[in-house]
Amino acid sequence: MKTIVKYQLFGVDYSIVDYNLASDIIINNAVKNNSFGVSALATHGLITSVENQSFNKQLKSIDLIVPDGQPIRWALNSLYNTNLIDRVYGPTLTLFVLEKAEKLNLNVFLFGSTKNTLEKFKKFIQLNYPGIYISGVHVDRFREATSNEDIKDIKKINESNAHIVLVGRGCPRQEKWVSDHLGKINSVMMAVGAAFDFHAGTVKQAPAWMQNNGLEWLFRLIQEPKRLWKRYFYTNSYFIYLFIKQKIFKK
């Protein structure tokens, strides 16, 4: 496996990978039952890490952070000439991983989200990737587990012989969970968030042209304007400010 180049964007080390390389790294660690953390970190998660140093510290322990989001890709290309042709979008990376996992008949555990979404996502995997065995599912409590609950969760996952744990708890909760369970869970843990809802069909994805042009935030804003307008106005503005600041500092 080739050495992965990483570049820092606003204090987070992004791996310069494409879908094939990222999924190869994940599968290589999965077959060895390595405790390995993965995050598809988009703009919202990145800005959260700037404002929350505790979260930033947890991200530093995650082995593979991929550039999920066109603004992330554009910034890395501009700052470091990385020549990234595409982002590494969590829901799409999930499909690459499932496709390769099926060929090796790997076990996959689903952690997080609602019972309804989990049932539909499980059926999606069984229909499209029949070589994969779903070794277990865990509905999100939508709160942090107690110490006793966490011990039981770890035991449940490890005893399921999962090679890959797909974690859909939303950012930053899913990244915190992955970080906290490195060295405890003997699997690759992938924080992929919206992949659960998108592939389950419970949430509609933005059209391809909006995805390609970094406008997914606008698609979501149109759907939930009252809830999201402040978040996106602030996050997008702050991202642009930090990018300009890092660009000037780099020069």
C-alpha cells in the first residue's frame, strides 16, 4: 500500500486520496481486523473542529480523513496543488467499500440512526451486495452511552466478528464515537453520516449538478430554510475567511 500524503486544512489533516485508494486502504485494514478510524469530513465538521479544540484533538486520532465536500477539495487544490479530481463523498465512498467488501464476503455492522432507516439500509445492502453479511445493527440512543452500555456495545460489535462498522450518528457525534473506540473495537469504523439515510431512501440527495458544484448546502437550505439558514450563512462565510487567511499565511 502506497504512503498516503496528508495536508492540513484549518488544523485538520486530510488524506489526499480518491475513492479507489481510500476504499482499498479501508478494505486492507478490514481484512486484518485492525482498529482503524475513517471520517468523511465536510465543511460543517471542519468548521466545528476549528471552534472546538476537544473535537479537533479527537479528529487527530482518526487514521483516514477524506475530503468530503467540493469546497474542501477546492481549498486543498488551491493551497497545495493536490490535483484532486473529485471529492471523496461519504455516501459514495460507502458504496465503493461495500462493493469491495462483497467480493471478500466481509461482515458489516451498522451503528446509529433510527430503526426505520437501519432496516431500509440493511435491505439495500442485502439486495445490492448479497455477498456481505450484516453481522449486527444498533439503533442510535441519540445520547451518549453510559459506561456499562458502552462496554456492552463494544462486546456486541467485537463478538459479531465485524470487519467494518458503518457509523451514522451525524457529525460531530459519529467522529467522536470513532475516536473514542479506537483500540477497543477490532474493526474499521467509518463515520459516513448521511450515507444511511441516502441509501435507505429516507432522505433525498441533491441533484448531481448541485453536488458537483458544491451546492448541496443550498439544496438542504431550500428544504429546511428556518432551521438551516443561520448555520449555512455562518459556516460558509467562516470557511471563506479561514481559506483566505491560510492562503495569505502560506504565501
